[in-house]
Amino acid sequence: MRLMFWSDPPASLRQPPGGYGKVAQYILDGLPDDYKVGYTPMGKANRMGIFRWKENLYIYPSGNHDYAEDVLCNNTFHMNADLVFALKDLFCVEHANTFPLEFVWYVPVDYEDMHPHVTKVLNTAFRVIAMSEFGRKEMERQGIKVDTMIRHGVDLNLYKPVEGLKKEDCRRFFSLDENAFYVGFIGMNRQRKMVWRANQVFRRLLDTAPDANIKFVLWTDVFREIPLLGQMAHLGITDKVYWPGAEAYNTGIPENMMYQFYNACDVIINVSGEGFWLPGVEAMACGIPTIVVDYAAAPEVAQFTAKMEQPIWPNQAGVKQPLVDLDDMVKKILKVYNTDWQRLRKEQLERAKLFDWNLITPQWVELFESCKLDLLPKVTKEGTVPWNKILE
């Protein structure tokens, strides 16, 4: 079978990878050897033409469009691909849904009342795959036929817990206080990630527990969309917050060292709607408790949820996003602070096993194999099989 992947650059091509690049790489690695794969990386990542990256993997040009729509059709035809596997937020699509291609959309849904443009794109898809139960229910509520739901996974060999002096080493790597209780946040500084609300959570936490040695790790680009440094100064939390410099953030943490970030924290929080929330699974694999706002897909990952105070519409698309209840989020953080850490750690590690990529990649192989019956049917006395399957 021939597949054209269309997503952010895979992890083997760009380090440190983005979330979609990680997911795409694990799916690629789990495919059988007889699959031929092309990859059109978004973000103008490849300006060097077509080149062979691995035995059965060819990297195609990215073109001049931010999401490679200007070259996707030509790339797919050149490879003679049977399917285009698309993994990206639907806002990236301008008109690719009008191309004469068969799309398998792996769809993040992080809000209710899907935008009409999203439903328009999905209504032309060959298959639609949800990455959460929330996404499945919302798409089906909007009349989209969802083929199945397949979650993201985690590499339990890369993401792992540490103990004792090794945890101190993780903190030294980031120049953190070895004795403090650290609340961690990881995410892009975009309006939709609502990092400003996380800062408000931190302020309320300090007011609620003024005598506790609690500090914050804010792994984001503080200089990007929201002026976070000004907000932190206004809230009076600057001296309690660690954030990376612009160069460190842009360089990123190598994938094989990301476990140090999670192990340097005592709890990881999320305050926005998420289509899945991969950092939560990675944190769990390191034994770190997770707390999220009770909205969209992240509650399917996290151990604890905080109530949503009210929904807001802070973005140009006009889609609903959560406003986490500050007091309830603080209550859940202090619950972790006052609970036996070893017990929480064991619970996290057990739950992380459900997201092991070794369990998830076979689901993708099964899906693509099922696509063959619709794409390449051959009717025989024994039944319908893919035309290229050798009958014994």
C-alpha cells in the first residue's frame, strides 16, 4: 500500500519534534515493511526536493504554502499514493478538501460546536478518525461519520520516572530549586492555550498557601502572542516562575531528554481545551500527576479535573473555550501537594501503560488494511479481498 503523510515534520526529520511530528513518527514506525510512504511536511520544512529518508520513506517538498497545500496534490500523484493521511488541526485547510484525493483525517477536536468549515472539510473525507471520545461524540453530533477512535501513545522507554538524586539532577538541568514543590505547564503561547489563565492559577495558589514553598515551571514562549512577562509582573509572581529564554525555547528540549522536564515537576496542569493533550500522557509515564480543566479531551488523559467556571470565546474563529475555576484548580493542586506522592506515582504509571505505542500502532495497521477493501476491492468466490492480496 502507498500512503502520503501530510503533517508537521516527523520526529526523525526534526528534533525536537512537535506533538504531531511525534505521533506521525510512531505510526510510520509501526507500518509493515511492504508499505511505501511519502511524507509532505508542513511549515515549509523541506525546500530540497524529493529525497529518500529511510528504506520505505520518501520526503517530498513542502512548497511555499505554510501547510503545503500548493504541492500536496502533485506530491501525491507523483508517488501514486492510495491515501493521504492528514494529521493537523482543521484550521490549516483552505481548499485541500477539493483535491481529487482520498483523505484519512486524524482529527483533533478541542471545542464544542464545530466550525462550519471543519464539517465541510470532513464531509469529503474517505475516513475520519477521532483521537478522543470527546472528538468522536462532537463530530457525530455534527453529522460527521467517524470510522473509529485511536488515541495517541507514549514511548515508555523514553518517558520514565526517576527517583532520589536523579530527580535533583533533573532540577539542576533547569536550574530549579531542589526543595520546592513545582507546578509545571507546557504549551505554546497562543490565545487558545490560555497560558495567561495558568498564571492566574499560580497567583491564586500563592494566596491560598502563602507559607508553602511552591514554584512554577512555565515552558512556553513568553514573548509570543500574549505579553506574559507584563502579566507576571502585574500578578507579582515573577520571582516564583521559571521560564526559558527565547533561544532555549526555540531550540527546545531533545526528545530523549524530555523526561527530565516532567520529572523536575511535581504536578503538570492544563487550562485549555485540548484535542488530546499529549504532554499529559508523557507526564503520566514519568509518574507525575496531572490536572486539567474539565472540558474537551484532556480529562480522558488526566488523573484530576478542575471545574469550568464559564466558557469564553477569545479567538477569531469564535469557538468556545473553557475558563477554569481558579479556586477548584488550586484545590486540586493542593490535593496533590498533600497526598502521598508514591501512591500517586504508581497510579500514573499504571494508567500510562494503556497508552503504550506498542498497543496503539497495531490499531493503525488494522485501519489501513481495512481501507484496502474499499480502495482496491477484488471479488472472488471466497469473498472480497484487496486486489493485490495473493490468495493461497
